[in-house]
Amino acid sequence: MPAEVVPFFHAGTNTYAYVVSDPTTGTAVVIDPVLDYDLKSARTSTLFADAIVAHVHEKKLHVTWILETHAHADHLSAGTYLRDLFGARLAIGAGIVAVQKHFKAVFHLGDDFRPDGSDFDHLFRDEDVFAVGTLAAHVLATPGHTPDSVTYVIGDAAFVGDTLFAPDVGTARCDFPAGDARTLYRSIQRILALPADTRLFLAHDYPPAGREPCAQTSIAAERERNPHLSGKSEDDYVALREARDQTLPTPQLLLPAVQINIRAGRLPVPESNGIAYLRIPLNAV
């Protein structure tokens, strides 16, 4: 029986989170949950994550994993919040250590932050296997956008993070630290080599005018219609991707998002006045 996949769309950041469950046992995982954050007031809330919680309770699911496809730069993670509520394990790709080391220096974080992945319960490596109830699952390391990017393959469903977008949109940017267009191209080819009937689920959709956001695509659609891939050699792709990246603006939530997400969605420890603070490095990004 295939995995049951329920998408949750966070309109403010064009992000999809997923509850993926085994219909036979009710075992489930949550992928890429979002913590609401208002940039102007610097206030967080769990409204979006609580909709996931309500669904889990309604369906009487047992969540065993909270899975991050990478440390996102465009939204804050609700990973720690949901881990603590569900008693689940929180995981990400092992490349997170390189991301943490880079941004610890950028944000000049203190000794309370250890760039060793220990904020997460588990670090997945390429081809690691796990289970969601009776569903077999495995991990593909798919770096290029970021060094920690992974794709989770659960039954016949693959959750590709930012590596791929919808066929009429393209692929991920590669101008973040340790990003690389050639590496991303090769990661995409690994995804497109999955069985032809694999369902591909996106972390984001940025639809053109006239189209509603969509969560799901297919290997055939990506091969045939993605403007960054169809008819493109590896060298063609690298040239296109690198040229396009030079035109892209910095993500609006990059500075708050990254320093929260490298901590697995854990907010900074409040200071002596009871208030937690983010750091904004000037002229450094």
C-alpha cells in the first residue's frame, strides 16, 4: 500500500510541509514543518504547525520522525516544537555540520552553540535506510543547493526539498555557502533515475500567474518540461544556473531563518531580561 501524503501549504513563504503516513500502521513522519514568523514585529507563532498537530490527532497517527530536507533560508523551522510535542526524533542530512560551522562564524555564535549536528537527534547519510511503519524508506544525499540537502524516499514518494521545483519553474539556486551548480545537476540526475512511477513532492512552489500552487510533480514532467533541464547538458545547466543566480535577491527571511534552522528550530536562549535575540551581521552576507 502506498504512503499517504497530506501536504500543508504555508502561503507566506510558499512552503509545503508534509505528513506522510503508513496506512497499515498509522505510523507517520512530518517533513519540513514551518514556524510562523512575522518579520516586522519579530514575533513567532505555531499556528501553521498546530494545524499539522490537529491533523495528526484527528487521524490518530503516531509520529516517529520530524525530517528536514535541509536548513532552509526562506522560513523558520518548527522542528523542535513538533519533536517535543510528538516525542519524535528530529533528523537532517549530515552535511548540516558544514552549514553550522559556516554560519556559527557569520553570526559569531557563542560556546553554547556546537557546530557538530547535536541539536538534531540523527544525521542521515547517503543511502541510509529507515522505515515508516511497514513502508521502506531511504535517503539520497542531494547537495548542490546546500551541502546538507537530502531527498527522502518513502515507499513510492520522494520529498526533494529545494532541489527541484515544479516543471514550469525550474531548480534550486546554488549561490548559498558551499552551493554548486554542477553538484546540483548531478544530484538532480539521481532523483530522476528513481523508478518512473515515483511521486515527487516539492518543498516550495512559486507558480506563475494563473496557476495555483502544486505540491506534487513527476519524473517524466521534470525531464520533459523543466526549462532548466529539458534538452540541457551538464555544462548547459551550469552556465544557465550560475547566470540566473547572479540575478536573484537575498531571501527575505535568510538571516533569521538560518540562525534558527541550524539549531533545529530551537530559539536562542533568553538573556537576563527574559528576551531572546537574533543577530543581524552588517555588511557580511
